[in-house]
Amino acid sequence: MAKICYYAKYSVTFAANFNLLSTQFFTMKQKVLIVDDEPDILMTLDFLMRKAGYEVFIGRDGAEAIELVKEHSPNLVILDIMMPNVDGYEVCQFIKQTADYRHSKVIFLSAKGKEVDIARGYAVGADFYMPKPFSSRDLVKKVKEMLA
Amino acid sequence: MPWGFTFLLSVFYLLLLFGIAIIAERRANKKGSNISASAYSLSLAVYCTAWTFYGSIGRAANSGIEFLAIYIGPTLVAPLWWVIMRKIIRICRVQNITNIADFIAARYGKNATLGALVAIFMVLGIVPYISIQIKAITDSYYTLLQNNQKADTAYLLRGSVEGISLYFACLLAVFSLWFGTRTPQTTRHNVGMVMTIAFESIIKLVAFLVVGGYITYSVFDGFGDIFGQAQHYTAAKDMLLMSSSHAYFNWFILVLLSGMAVMFLPRQFQVAVVENTDEKHLDKAIWLFPLYLLLINIFVLPIALGGKLLLGSNINADNYMLSITLYKGNYWVAYLAYLGGFSAATGMIIVETIALSLMLSNNVLMPILVKSNRIPDHYLGGVALNMRRISILALFAISYLYYYVVANHYSLVSIGLISFAAAAQLAPIVIGGIFWKRGTQIGAFGGLLSGFGVWAYTLVLPTLVNAKLLPQTWLSDGIGGLSIFKPTALWGVSGIDSLEQAIFWSLFFNVFVYIGVSLVTRQKSIEHNQAELFVDIFKYSDIYESAVVWKGTATLRDIKDMLVNFLGQQKTEELLTKYAERYQIDWNENEQADSRSVAFAETQLASIVGSTSARIVVSSLIEEEHISVDEVVAMLQESQQLLISNQELKAQTEELFDVTEELQRINVKLKEKDIQKDEFLYTVTHELRTPLTSIRALSEILYDYDDIERDERRHFIATIIKEAERMTRLITQVLDLEKLESGAEKLQMSEVEIVDIIDDAIDVVQQLANEKKVALSVNIAPFLPLFMGDKDKLIQVLVNLLSNAVKFCPADNGLVNLTALVKEKMLEIVVIDNGTGIPKEYKERIFDKFYQAQMLNKSKPNGSGLGLAISKKIVDLHGGKIWVEDNAPQGAIFTLQIPIARLIVP
């Protein structure tokens, strides 16, 4: 049963957001949006960011990510690239081209590890590009650095 | 009927021929030569003369079916025309040759003496043939008269048979003179003559068929009636059988003889070679001419038998056709028969005299005139014409004389065969000339002289003896009492008919001497040159004109003056202007003429005086240098080489081009393969990255953080295990596919029970289906046979198909069905689901490796993306196929077929 609960948390965004919204009011934590279509990755990132002391928002695809950016204006976005419908590049482009959200840092976290993919990532305005499989320690270090 | 009517009919018929000739020529002048293949083929039927028309019946009546040999020979050689005649036609066209004497002279070193010899022999040999035409006309005319007069006047008329024949000889001579010598040029096709002959061929065939039909069906009651009646008549019965043991020898000789005569008789050469306007006409002639021979012989036996039955043996069988119709009192049919015979005779006479007169004037008289260095200063075309006129008159004179003295005593066929034998003497040197390069001039002389010598001795001499011109003892005891040299039984060989024996010996000596002497003598340079050209004509004909072998000095002015002498001012100007325009030269200059101009002049001359005389004229006027054999060959080969190397170069370029193209194609393919390999590698590593990411990150977390809740920790570890399994599966599948594709992994063939593999596959998938609450159903046709296959691999395929189906089914109300049946020696398994289905555009590529990953580029693949690729490979290795059905109402339908009749050996 525990397994199913865990999955529900990362699969059904609404529930997760509702859960987090309730705590937002009391704290002034920095906001981190994590976007990926793999539940396992989301689970991992959620754990890492929570432990690092950030407020975490979870998006399962690009469209959802854009909605969440508009709603919460996060300080940092960890973005996967290959996702259904709207991909990571487009999400990044949206963030960096909209004045209200331009301040948000963007870290691409992708299995696409080719030179061209990385170059394109920076071209659309990413602040950092980390290929999968990534080191959790490096990621946390990088996020802390960027939000310091 | 008054005698004058028949004579007038004959004159009227000749006038009709004039008319046809004139109309045909006028049309040809307007529209250009337009001899059709049919007209050409019909003109060849000039082969059928009065001999065929009257003589065959006589021969049949006396010797039975032997008459047929004369027509079987040409029929048998007709297919060879494509080889022999086509070659001769091409040679004549290239070398401007206008008759067979010219042909032989040209082949054996352009030797005028040889040409003259052939011409004289031909005249002597063919004279008897012309004389029997006169005889046939006279006899038929006489037969008509005899039946129309009372007995006493018939007696009077008998005394004037010679008179009648003289009238006819003169009439025909005048006609031939007028018909044959209207224009001096001889290479231009004589359209009028060909059309006239074609017309005559139709007349004689129609006449023969009508008269034959009349006798067979009106006088008698059809073929059955005639042959039936003949059975009771011993003499007639013998006709239908081979009479004696040597009949086969006779047949052989006659078939051989006629096969050669049909090509080398001067008139046949004239119509078949000189008048040929298109080599392709031979195609039609090859079947139409034999057909004509068949038709014209259909009624020969019935008429011959009918004549014997009705009239007995007292009447000359040659005239049965007339005698029977007159006996029955049907004059109209009799006149038709007369007309048919008349047309057969006139056709032969027209063509034969034209051909022989050309030979006589071009090869005998003209060379003498030219060599005597007394070339008249005025127009020589007129001289050439006069020579031909003289030749024609001389021919008729000799023929009539021969008829008067000799032919009167013989039947048509026996005289005709003498001429055939004469024509056949040319066969060895002509056929040898175009297929054998070694034949020499001296060999040709030797063969010709010995052949004609034996011919004259064994065939002509006996007829002269019988005509009481020579002592009788020569025939009975041999000359000087030497019986071994008896003309009718040479070497004392008896028991074979003298005629056939004579033919055999003459040809035997001819061939023997020709080959023997050729082998021991050497060719002169010009002979060698001509031999090369004749034998390899198809190789040289294209380049001949551009590679004239000639070295010497002459000015253009000289050449022009020479041509004016022969062709006349007007004609010369006309020809030279055209040539000058084409090659940009001025004929009035005192400039050196190049070899092409000289050759052009010689060709033009040849059309008037024949190639031999033309050669003499040109070489007498122009200072010619001696050319060695080597030079000649070198000159010819140079042009030849140029042509060949050009072609070779072209072929090589094309080949190179092909190779380049092929290389480019391979390169593109290799590049594609390379890209595919790269993509595969990239996709594999990419697919590995995803599980690895989770494993790495989660392991680090577990290591780094101690304060993890128990549930969370367990979940992390479960995920690590799950992802590790996913990686393992992927790696296994990649290796599987690689092994199958490289052929490293072979199928493990064994007898497979279809139900077994389906059960095993269902077992594997059942768990998954249960979890997702998908209903799995199976239909298996009863009594499915065992078949050879790899059990494990096939289970793998089914598991893949079934698990895919379950995976894409909606949860809770999913349906998956598997059906197995045997159709046309194929095991067919169909897997149907009610899932999301496969978009049409992906159906083709869904079996590609990782295609799933590529098509859903922006999302994570559901599964390894290799399952279908592996399945397809396995099915391929079983010799089967797998595909997605087009028209699934919903969900997807996968069908796989595996042949079960075939034992697959991996």
C-alpha cells in the first residue's frame, strides 16, 4: 500500500500541490519547481530538494510546468527535456522570454547528452545543463550555489 | 480460231507489259523506288519458266515425282538466303556490282579476264535455257493451231513450225531490246522490270491454278478421282514411286543443283541481288517464294496423270495442259493456259537477256574496248547501250540457232537442266568467295575451267552428237575409242542416269580444283584486299567508302573529263555539282584529287560500264602507284581500328560510369548503415541512462541521508531493484537482437506442437493480464500439425505480441484474443486487442529497432523498443512474415505467418 501512496503523490500533481500549498503560508522558503515525466526521478528530486530545505513544486510535463511557473514564479526550475506535448526547451524559452519569470534559474536535467543538445539548452537560456545519470550530490551543491 | 488471233493476243500481252513497266517507272520517278517486299518475292518467281509451266508436267508424266526435286532445292536453301544472299547483296551494294560475272571478277582481284570467262560461260550455258522458252512458246502456239485447223492444213503448218518460232524469236528480241536498253545506267533499280516480272508471276500462277483446277475438278472429279483412276493404270502408278535404286542419288543431285541454280542463274541474281532495294525484303521472300513454288506445283501431278488417262502416251506430255483443254473443247481455258505459259517464258527471257547482255557488254566487250586504248572522245554511255543491244541480238541469234539445231529434239526439262548445271558451276567460287579468304584468282580460274570443261563434255557434247553435229561413235565408244572417257559414263561408271552423273562430276572437279589450286597459290595484294572485304563485308561495309585503298596522282580536271566521256556533259555536271557541294571542292581545278574523289568517279563509271571496266579506265587515266598487301591491309585496318577503338572507348566510359554509379550507391547504403548503427548505439545508451539515473541518484541518497523514513527507504530500494532489472532486460534484448542479426545465434530447430507454444506464452502473460484486468482468450483450430521451428524463440515472439497487446489495452475492460489456424500450408497466428491501436503512418516502421522511441520523440518509451524488432527477426528466420493489419476497427491486429511445409535449415 505504501508503494501505491508514494506513486500517487508523484503521479497526481494536484494532490501534491495541494499538500505543499498548505505549508507555504507559514514559511518563506525558496521555491523549486521540478519537472520530469519519470515518477522515479520526480521522487528522487522531491526528496533531495525537500532535504535541502526548499519548497518543492512538481510538474509531470511541459504544459503543467508552465502553469506552475505562472502560478508560483519559482526561484529555480529543474527541467527534463523529453516530455510529451511541450518539451523542456519550450518551457525554458517561456521562462526566459517572459519578464516576470526571467529571474528564475533553470537547470536542465536530461538524458540527452550530445554536444548539440547541451548547446541548444544554453541557447534557449538555461543557467546550467546536467546530463543524466546525474550525481545527487553535485545537483544539490549546484542548486544551493545558484540560490545562495 | 484463226492463227492470227493467238499471235495478236501475244503481241497485246507484250504491250500490256510495256504499259506496266512504264507506269511503274513513272511512279517510281515521282515517289522514289517503291518495290515492296511482296513484289520482290514475286519477282523471284521468275524462277518458274515455261519449264515449270509445261515442262514439269512432261517430266511428271515421264519420270514421276522427280520433277519436284527442282522445287525442293530452292525451298531448302531459302532459309540460307539470310546468310548467303544478304551477304552477296551487301557486297554488291558496297562495290557497285551489277551482275554475277562482275561479282566473281571483283572477288578474285578485279580480274577482267575472269569476268569475261564467267560471262561467256554463262551465255553459253544459258542459251539452251532461252532456246527452250522459244521452243515452249512455239510448241504451245502450234498445239493451239493444230487443234483449230483441218487435218490437211495441219500438214502445211507442220512445215512452218520453224517459221513460227522465228517470228516469236524476233518478236521477243525486239521486245527485249526495247525493254532492256532504255537507259545506260544499270545500278539504278529497274523498277519497271521488277513490277513487270511480279505481274507475270501472278499471271502464270493464276493461269496454272485455273487450268489445273479446271482439269482436276471439271474434267475429272477432283484429286481422288484422278488418283483413283490412275491406280488401274500401271504406267501412271509407277510415276508416284521412286522408280529405281539410284532415284535417291538423282534426287540428291537435282535438289543440290536447283538449290544453287536458284541463287546463281544470271536472272535470279539479277532479281534477287541487283534489284534488291532493301535487305529486309529477304525476310518475306524466304517464306513467300517457297509458298509460290508449292502453289504452282499443286496441280502438276493431276494434270500429268489426267493427260495420260485421257490422251495416252502419244501426245507430247509437255503440252498436256493445252491438249486436255482443247480435247475437251474449252478454248477459253486453253487460251488462259497459253497465256500463262507465254508469261512464264517471256518473264524468263526479259530478265535473262537483260542480265546476260549486261554481262556481255560490261565484262567482255567494254573491257576489250577500254583496253584497246581507243576510248572515243564522245559520250560513252551510248556506246555502252549499243553494246548491250548487240549482245541481246547475239543472244537471240545463238538461242534460236540452238533451238533450231538441238533443242527441237529434247524435252524442256532435259535442256533446262543443262543450263542449271552451268549456273551451278559458279556456286563453288561464289560461296567460297564470300566465306573463305584463301580462295585465289588462279584457283577460281582452275575451278571454273574444269567445271565448265566437264560440263561441256558430258552435257553439251551428247546433245550435239544427237543433233548429228558430231560423230555418233564419240558417244557410244568414247572419243578415240576410249570408253573410260565416254561422256555419258565417265570413268566407266554406269547404272546412274547420265545427266545426274555429268552434273556430279562437273561439280566435283570444279570444287576439287578450286580448293586444291587455291591452297597452293598465293593471292596478289588486290586479291587479298578484295577477299578480306568480301568475307568480312559486314565489318567493312560501313567504313568502306571512307577507306578507299588507293594511292596515285590525278587532278580533279582529269577525272571530270574522263567522266564526261562516259556519262555525257549534262549527267556529269549534275553528279559532280552535288559531290562538290558536299565536300567543298572545285572539279575544274588542276588540283590533286584525293582518293575519295577518285573512288566516287570509279563508282559512277561502274554503274555504266561495270566495275571491272571502270577499274581499267581509272587506272589507265590515273598514274597509280603500286600498293603492297601490307599497305592495303594497314589502310583498311586503320579505319577499322579507329572505329573499333572508338567503340571500345565508348564502352569503357559507359562501364566506368556504371561502376561509379554502383560505388556511389554502395557508399550511400554504407553511410545509411553507419548512421543506423550510430543511432542504434545512441538509442541504446540513451535507454540505459534512464534506469541508471534512478539507480545512481537513489543509491547516493541512501548513502548520504540517515534520516530517511522506513517506508521511503524501502521504496527507494525497490525502485533501485526495478530499474536494475529494466537495465538487465534491455541489455539482454540488445544482445539477443545483435546475435540474431549477425547470424551468431542459430535457430534450434525441433518439432513444435502449436498448442504447446501458445500455452507457454499465455502462461507468461497471464499474470500481467490479470493485474491489468485484461481478458485473454485463445482460439486454436483443431488438428494443427507439428512443424519444424525454434520453440523458445517462437514463444518469445508470442509473449512479445501478447504483452504488447495487454500493455496497450485499457485497464479493466481490455480484451486480447489470439487465434491460430493453418491456411495454405502456413501457420497463421492473429493477436487482436482493443487498445489504442497503431496510427497508419507507423505501421510500416513499427518493426524497426527503437522505432517506438523515435516516433514518440518527446516522451519516454514504454518498453525497450526492441521487442517487435526481435520478433520480426525470429519470424524472418523461420521464413515467415509478420505485419500489422490495415483495417482494424479498433485496437491493433498483428498477424504472423510461418510456412510449415518447408523444413527450415538455419
